[in-house]
Amino acid sequence: MSEAGRVSWPPEAPLWTFDWRLADAPDEEGIVVLGAAYRGHEVFHKASLPSLRVQYSGPCGPYKDPLNYDNSHPTSRCPGSRVCVYSYTAGGLRALSVESYHTIGAYRLTHRWVFWENGVVMPRLYSAGLQCPFDHRHHVYWRLDFDIDGAARDLLLEYNTYTPDEGWGPGWHPFRTETSRVKNAGSRRSWAVLDLDSGRGYHLLPGAADGTADAFSTADLWLLRYRAAEDRYGRQGSAAADGLTAYVSGESTDGQDIVVWYAGHLLHRVSEGGDDWHATGPDLVPFGPWS
Ligand SMILES: [Cu+2]
């Protein structure tokens, strides 16, 4: 069993249009967003959460947790479905949330995509429950297959306070071949995907609770050339390894069809107990002439 649907929101004057799907095993990539467009301009070919790994500082795991239809459950907000699509208003802005609630062992997990009327997208994973009484980190990998104004002509740039103006504005440096990167809060490091023809793009801003790569989960961002075979529908890597390093093979990403993977590393201290919800996820913020 699976669930799928189409969003055209707000219905009276759509700002966001996309298809979504929550597939059953063996897929394990959470709710997938397909063909998303904002104000009529394509943003994502596909956005998904293909890997969720947990590492303990004690004798448990590591685990790779599948997010799929099979372990999802209806909630009181949407008792008749596994994927809940609803709109709300916060801070004077309207938002559309597409979310699913999962249980895996003692874990409770909510996977949520929030689409704001101003174009901001917030991928989020919320986690509660204690599977094993040791401090641990949930490593959450989003695959963001950007196709801004179509698949071609996209470029990834990285911001650091120390980078001089190279022609992209102070702080911005383009990456023209595949690479992986680690966060650096000291230089306010963030990233952007730019369509070279339209000037439209998205900033990728690490979330405050997203943590930084470690010896177990070794990067925070991967820049890859799009290859269909590198989309494993969630059967990506293993409990022990994310499997992404093999994709970084020196291919050009200069004005190409690119895919960005982003990892959040959510620390869960056993002293906090299992009842609190913890959240991780970046903010994706549009720039350029969208309207
Ligand atoms: Cu936890």
C-alpha cells in the first residue's frame, strides 16, 4: 500500500504545485515531493529523505531506520490517511504542511515538509522515544534534486564570511565539480543553488539544531551531478555508512543538472528522557525574481 496526491495551494490562487507520494517497502525515503513549482517556476524535480541513521555512544546499533508507508500511522489531525496535508498561518504567513507519523521500535518520528507562501521550504524530521538508554545522534539525509527553472544550468555556491567578492557577491564561491562539505558556523557557512539563466535560486541555511558532521557521519552537504542510478529510493547506504562518497567522482557541476544532499545530526541525550520531541532540518529560502 502507498499514498499519493497532488497539491495546488492555496486553491484559489496557487503558489505551490507538486505531487507527493509515500511508498511502501522496500522503498524508504519518507514523503517524496515531485515536480514542485513555486509561482510557476520549477524548484524540485524530487525532494526526499532517503537515509536516517542512528549512532549510539553505547552498545546499541548503529541502525538505519526506514521511513515508508508500512510504519506510518494516521494521527488525530488526519484519522483517515497516513499522509496529512493541512494549511495554517504563523507570523502572518500561510503555510502548507505535508507530513507523516512513523513508529520504528521505540522511536516516534514525524517527517514534515512545510511550504510557505513566501517560497520558503522547511524540511523537518521530529524524533521522540528512546530505543536504547545511551546518548545518540540521529543522522538525517535529505536528497534535494533541484531543477530550478528546469534541470539544466544550475550552479551551487557556498557562502563564507572570509571569501572575497569573486563576482558572485561578497562571500560567495561557486563549486564547479562534485564535492562534499562540512558546516562551519564560524564563517556563517551556507549554500545556494542558482539557475544561471533566470537568476532564481534557493539558499540552504543549516538549522540551529542541525549539528555538524562527525567520524560516523562525515559530511553535511554533498554536491552531485544528477545521475538516475544514484537515486536508490531510500535504499541508500547502510546503518554503518551513508554510501554517498562513491558518488563524488569529479563530474562537472558547472551549469549542470545538480543534486544536493544535506545532513542534519540530531543529538539526543538520554538525560532528556524519551518524551521530548527533537527536530532537525534546514531552511530553504528563495532569492531572485520569483514573483
Ligand atoms: Cu533519539
